[in-house]
Amino acid sequence: MSKKAKMQELNRFELRLSGLGGQGIITLGKILGTALALGHGYYVTQTQSYGPEARGGSSRADLVISSHPISYPKTENLDLLVALSQEACNAYYRYLKPNGVLMVDTSMVANTPTNVYKGLPFTTLAKDKIGLVQTLNILVLGAVTHLLPFAGQRRMKKAVEQALPPKIQEINIKAFNLGHREAAKHFGDAPAVWLEAEEMADAEEDTEHV
């Protein structure tokens, strides 16, 4: 058996998904958390908050991921910040660790506080390539899955299928694949500090092509 089939130790990884109401942030957080917990075997906590408006206000989902029981469930020092709006980028960038990663939707974030970030026009891709802007969150999930070395592509797609109604599964899997493919093309490898977790992914998932 490949050593990649064995779960890698992960002490504590903090992730924030943020943007606007209506972008599917909370659903994205639930699918990601469920997949990492049930599909990958990690301990995961998820907290969330909404702005004053259901659509157009702020929206945020935080996850803490660990190989061990989590004593404090809230995020304090982010390893990864996903910002799908300018407001979210401005508000939360300061919570990133010095070696943390900022991922933004370049369709929505015109000014980043740093020149070092991962960016894709997620909203534009959802509209133009998928034809349904509501797939934005699953497109982002595909990109996040590529970037996280301890997240298996096949297990994430299974979590998407289990979370969504059958009638919208196909188009969302298409969005997931597009996000994963575009991230692989433009983001490169995960930060070196994350790469020791790569052994966790299954060998077949590591070599899966879409």
C-alpha cells in the first residue's frame, strides 16, 4: 500500500470561507467540513456567521481541522483565508498567519492587501463556463481541494453528491472539476509548510485526472 493511503498527522489547521450572502458560503463550509470529517477521518469544528441581510450581507464559515480532538473550536490564526468579496478580504486578511494563504475571487476582489495570493475569477467562471452562478461555491470547493494537500478529490466529489439534490449534482460536479482544474493550472503547489500532510491523500486520488 502506498504511504499516501495513510492518514497524515495534522495538529491544527484553521480555514475561513468568507464573502457575501447568496454566494453559498455556509453550504460550502458544511460540505467541506463533512468531507474532511466523515470522508477523511479528521476532527472538524465548523462555526458560521451571517450579516444583517440574508442576501448581500456578509457571510462566513470557519473550520478547524485536526487529527486530534479540538479543544477550542474557533479560528484565531488562519492557515487559509478564502475571500469571495472585497469586504471579506479587507476585514479578515489580518487574521492570516505569516505563512498563511489568501485565496480570492478576482471577479469580486479588485484590491488585495498583498501581492502574494491565489486568485481565480470564480464568479465569472461560474457564469461563463458553467452557465449557473449558483455553482460558485462548489467551483471554489474544487480549487480549495486542489490546494489542500490533505484533501482527496474523489472524497470531496462524493461529499458534493451526498449533500445536493440529484437534479443539480451533475452541473455541480462539472463546477467542482472546473475549479480543481483551474487551480491546478494557476495555483501551483501548496505552500511548503502544508506539504507534509500530502501523504494523507489516497494514491488513486492523487493521480485522478478530470
